[in-house]
Amino acid sequence: MGSYSVDTAAVDHLIARHGPEALRLPATGSPAVRWALRQATLRALAAPPRIAARWGDIALRGDGEGPWTLLFTGEVAPYARSVLHGDIALSVTTRAGRVTAHAVLTRAATPPAPRETEVPR
């Protein structure tokens, strides 16, 4: 499970100063919600620093209220494939000036097939 909480004014300040392109956020929807969901997802994946720094490799489709679909690209994609064995459940709580997102990894109904390596003799 990964959680991330952010002050909406801080995200708005970053966007005003650097533009939405700097955070790779779309012009529509709540930027704080999208930022919090991406950060919570990276924490749920237990991403090492070199992967966690690639937050721009996670795209989020859906409106401000959800449902959301995560799209992994770049270096995050192979890492996510290696650790995911099911889905990621996302939820968001918004309060006055604050957004908290949670990402929970769920297990698939059937476990992945074991990877066997054959060694020639």
C-alpha cells in the first residue's frame, strides 16, 4: 500500500511558477489529485529511487472523481510489470486544501506461473 498527501495550494503554486508541463500534468482535472495518485502508486510499488524519480512515466486517465487508469511508460513500465501480480486499487480523499491518495496492490486470482530456468548438462 502506498499513501501520499499533498497541499493543493503547493501544487497550484508549482504549476503557476513552472507550468503544468513541468509536472507533466494535464490542463484539465485536479492537478493535486493526479499528483497524489502518481506518488501513492510509486510508494505502493516500493519503487527504488531511480524508478521513483521517474514519476513522469506514469500517466493517469480519468476525470477528477475517477475511475482512473494508470499507464506506465519508460523505465517505470518494466519495473511495474515485474512487481505487479494483480491490479492497483486507487482511492482519493479531499478535504479543505488537502488531497490524500491511496494505492493498494491486489493479488490476481491465480498466481503467476513460476519462472523456470533450464540448465543444459
